[in-house]
Amino acid sequence: MGGTRELVRAAARPVAVTAATAAWVLGAVASDLSGWSFTITAVAGAVLTALAVGIPLRAEHEARVRAGTAEQIAEESAARIQLVLNDALEPLAYLIGRITDRRRRLMGREAVELQGQAKAVVLAASAEVLGADRLRACFFEYVDERPARLVPSGFQGRAEQPRTTFVEGTELGDFALDMLARRADLFCADIRAASPPGWEPGGHAYRTFIAVPVATEARQFGILTVDGLGVGDLTEDDVAAVRVLARLLAVALGS
């Protein structure tokens, strides 16, 4: 009976997430909002929904740590997160990004400040929702100049400020900018075993990382990264979570 209840809860969670986020989007459309008002309304619903999912998952994970083996907990937690992200949040985040692309308007200072707050919330969620200790989430902003570059523009989690700037014309910079242009994700299980082209060894405390473009179909804003100190702190299963959060951040920045 307990197993049946758990299956029902797992199946119901994506439905609740879908309904909550859809209500925000449909409410904004029904109110005929436009420009930054629509953007902030949509991203607020999406980000708050992401947190509503992430916080309970985090609590469930910690409770199960006290009740079962670490291996069983990791497998069950990964399965639940994957179910929610794939079946609800990712398609909705993509839809909201498409709508925002069609309704861009100029924004005032207040909206820009709200975007900054949304960026901080998404970074905090990225550093906390995956479950490993002392993760760090960073945002590298795309600067469309010559040379083009990706510059550090905020981080949350482990107290280690990002220092790398990815510059067009360098091997590492071209690799990162091409990844952004292609909307391609990158998971590095162990930076010492396999690193990106042009990577300079040494000077980095982390051993594993995920990098995901922050972009909609029409615009590109930068790259969201999450890194961990130990091999195994991040897995392939975590890429989907980071991808969804990156798309939510793109909505916040896509005025």
C-alpha cells in the first residue's frame, strides 16, 4: 500500500507543476499583459514553480538520507527529479520562452532590477536543487562586441568567485561561444580526465561541471554553469535540471 501511495504522489507531482505554471502563463495572457509586465509575470510563475518543486525534493532527499542507503536515495531522487523536469517544467519553460520572444518591449529600471532578482533566484536554485554539498552556480553573460566574450556576471553557492572570461579568438573562448550559438549542453564528469579544448589545468578547485546555454530560439544571453568539488557530485541526470533553470533565466532576461 505504501508503494502504491508513493507511485500516486510521483505521478501527481508533474500534473500539479504543469497546472501551476500554466495558470501563471494563461493568467498573463488573459489579462492582455505585454512587454516587461508579461515577462516578469511569466518568469515569476515559472521560477516559483521550479522552487516549489526543488525545495520539497531537497527535503525528501535529506529525509531519505536518514532512512535508507545512499545508493537507493540517489537513484530514487534522480528518478523523481527527472520525471518532473522532463514531463512538466522543460516543455513549459520552452513555451514561455517562445511567447516572450514574440512580445519583447523596452523595459524600465524597475524591470531590470526584477530581472536581476530573478537571476539571483535561478542561480540559488541551481546551486541547491541538485542535492550535492557545496555546489556553485555561475552565470557568464554574453557580450556582443568584437571580440565577443562571456564574462562572469553573478554566482551562488560555494564561496569561490568565478574568474574565467571566455574571449573570441582563443581556443577555449571559441569553444564556449560555439556551444552557446549551437544551444549545446556540456557535462564534464572529471575535468582532469577530459577537459574542453584550450582548458588550462590548475587554478580550479572543482572537478566536475555542467554548462548550459541561457538562450531562447531568437536570442542568446550567456551560459549557466554548475560545478562540484568532487567527481560524482554531478551526473548526466543533473543536466536536465540545469537546462530547465537556464531556460527560465533566459525568460527573465528576454524582455
